[in-house]
Amino acid sequence: MKQLSGLDATFLHLETPEMPMHVGALHVFEIPPGQTGKFVTRLRAHIASRLPAAPVLRRRLWWMPLNLANPAWVDAEPDLKQHIVEIKLPPSAKLGDGQAALEEAVSQLHPVLLDRKRPLWKMHVLEGLANAPDGSRRVGLYTQFHHAAVDGQAAVALAQVILDLQAAGRDLAIRPSSRSKVFQLGWQEMLRGAIANEASQVAQIVKQLPGTAKALAGAAGAALQRTQLLAGDQATPSNLTLAPRTVLNQSVGPGRAFAAISLPLDRLKASARTHEATLNDIVLLLCSTALRRWLGQHGGVPRKSLVAAVPISLRAKGDTSSDNQASMSLVSLGTQVADLRKRLAHIKQATSAMKATVGGLKSVLPTDFPSIGVPWLMEALTALYGKAKVADRIPQVANLVISNVPGPPVPLFMAGARMTANFPTSIVVHGMALNITVQSYDQQMDFGLMADAAAMPDVRTLADALRVAFDDLCLLDDELNAPPTLADTGLAVAAQAGKRVQGGLSSMGGKVGSLVGGMVGSVVKRAVQGAVSGAVKPAAKPAPAARKALAKAAGKRPRTIKA
């Protein structure tokens, strides 16, 4: 018996008809000329040969008595005719590349819940696409895997088992298991295992308490230092804030709308180098720019930045287990910033702050926890949350989910067919009616946009806005990377010459001013000095005749006048 971890089981407890909790992808395959027969038949035979190496495909749930604690995984033999089915697309799929027909098929299939009595996965072969330009037959494949069984990285690890590097396939050298397969467990065994698991988890939590408290204190201090309170003008964009309310932040219904696009990976990497950013920063920038354009047509762009919930992997390097090892962080998207370069600078600061805060917490973030009584509580709260439409009334911490999962850098094959596209499909939840999941594949970056059909029925418009955002980014890159033209050189030389002339004139003017000022100052000085000295120097003695006249007029004896 392998009891589900707390995080794995959470995806089961949260699932309702309005919130399916499976992930997957829309694939497009090209079948080589000469390959005859139905692709669905070849695919069933291929998956049957890989089942021994893919335990996630051959196990099902076994529930605890009274649903007291998390269920367990037990062995199961999947009926591949039930798990791999064929669907005929409408005639419109023959028009162009058939992308619209594929997206509509995913929109209709995604809300259907997986059967919990069987292994939690299913594959839909979508027939009826037009041939490729070289004449190869094309077929779509929509896959579903419950999130309780795999996360993004675990899905990549599963793909490494069922996909090949060449059309001829490979020999996995699988040896039959000698272990006897168990298809059911007694209630005593289930309860005994659940109690033992509970005791082990409690002991582990107590053991990790000191380290957890220290890590939490360190992360809180680091986050505080980046706030406006302590950092002043040097504060980074705050990720820990309530998100503005938009049309995306409402309770979701049972309908879904899906759209997908591919962008060239090499150009996105070149953009990251040009702006000294990460590839994830560029993905967030494209999403932010597209959302800004879409919101401008649907009620206006909020003055406050939209916030994205961004999954982060807690998986150790080399760990290929099929359970969930991920958590969630928040990143401010800078949608309130009109300038593209300034918006990217905002996102770079926000992701740096997120990494600095989350980095110290990754080792203590829990993926498992005690579960006795949890199924009752979570299922009751989830039902109440949805029926009461709580998400329509309370503030949200994020507006949407944006997930970026690294994928294979080379083309892959399955059942002899070459995969040409790999568009992820993911989950929308109450309060966040849009999920954008991105995965690199070969030489491209594939975007899968899953939305609530009522909140965003025109999700294709947002996908088109992503392409426009990419074009805007390319124009900016070309402008920054363009070599200087003759006109640019002439303008630069003229500007430099102008500065030199201006500087020379200023210097010359200063010297001339000093010279002229000196000359004028000298003349004025002499004139002033002459006037002053003339006023204060001893007066000249009068002539004798004059002195006698003055003395006679005054009736006094002549005497000498002193100054």
C-alpha cells in the first residue's frame, strides 16, 4: 500500500464538476508515409509495451473506510480500449491546419472528469486533420492525467518513458516483475497503514519545527527588507499584495475554452540575452503584455498590477517519482506599466524578489501532512466555497496561474509518429479563471491557454495577443541590436561636434569675458580711484592775491588752510 501524500490527495479533495483536477496536453503527430492501419491501434500496442516502466499508468485509488484519511494507490491492469479512445473531428478540421477544431475538441473534453474506479489517465486520438505540407498524415492526441498522480516535472519524466528519440522506437529491456499484484486491501490493513503513516508524519513535523521556524523568520526578514517600509526608494515591486479584481476573478463553471500558440524558442532565448533576463522573465513579459491588451478591450487595465500565481518545483535533481513536489509563489506582472522595457524591468525585479524569498523556504515547504479527517473537511469547504460563490466576494491574492515547464530540446516520437506540437492543458479554479502553461519542445515554446468558458469565451483573442506581444518584443530587440546606420553615425558625429563646439564656445566666451572684464575693470578702477583720490587728497593752496581777498572779506588775518 502506498498512501497518497497530503499534496497529492488535495487535488482529489478539491475536485468538483466545476473544477476538474487533471492536467495533460494537446499533441499533434505526423505519421510517416507507408505506415498503414489506425493510429489508435498502434498507440495501444505501444503503451502496452511501456506499461511495466510506467507505474503511474497501472495503479488506481483504494479508498479508506468512511473516507477517514487519504486513499492509497494499488496495482491495476488498465483496459487500454477504455483508456485510449478514438474521436472523429468535424469536417472543418480539414481546413488549414485544423487548429480551431483541435482547440474546440479540447474545450469539450477537458471538463469531463476521469473515472476514479480506473487508473486516473486517458488518451483521446483526434482523427480527421488535413495532411501536412509534405503529404504526411496528421493526427491529434489529447492526454489527461490526474494532478493527484503527476505534477509538471513528473509528467516530463513519464514522457521520457513513453516517447522515443527516433521513429523506430527503442528496447527498454524490461523484465517482468516477480511481485504479486495486489488489487484490493482489507479495511484493517488500510486503517493500520493510515495510523502508522499519521504517526510518522507527526514525528517528522516535530523534528523539523526548529529548522522551519528559522527558515520562515529568515524569509520574512528578507521580504521586509524589500518593502517600502525599510527599503525606501530602493524597494522592489511587492509580490505579497492583494490582486486587483478583474473579469477573471470569479467562480468558475463547468465549461472550458482552450487556445494554443507556438513561438520560436531561439528568438525568445535571444531576447532574454539582449535584456539580461531569464527565459521565464520573457514568458511572463509576453503574458503580461497580452493581458494588458486583452483587458484594454474588456473593462480596462487596472491601475494596480495583476499578480500571477507561479508554481515552483520542490523536486530534487534526478528525482523522477510520479508524485507532486511543487508549491506556489506570487509574481507581480507590471501590467500597469505602459512602456515595454519598463514593464520587463518591473518583472525582473519581481522575480528576483520572489526567488530571494522562496529560496530559503523550498527545503521546508511541506508536500505531505497528517490526513485523518482532512478529506471530510476539505471536501465540505470546497463544496461550500463553490456553491456560495465566495470567490466573487472576497479579494484574491492572484489573478491567474502562469506555469513554465522545461521540456525536451529535441523532437520526439511515439508509435512511429513524430510529435510536432505539445500544448499543455491545465487547471482553472474558483477565483482564477485563466491558466497559461508553457512548455519548451524542440525549437519552439508551446503555450496552452485554458480558461473558464463564461469568464473568457474569447480565449483565442488572448492567444492572438500573445503573438502580437512577441512581435512587439522582436521590434524592440531589433531596435536595440541594430548596427548604427550612416545617418545614425552622422547624427552622432554632429551631436558630438555640437557638444565640442558648445564647450569650446563656452571656454572661449569665458576667456574673452575674463579679458574684457579685466580691461573694463581696469578702466573703471582707475576712474573710481581718480574720483576718490580727487575727493580726499589735500586741496591746493590759494594764490597770495586770492588769500588776501579772502582774508579781507572775512575780516581775519590770512592763514594757511589745512585739509
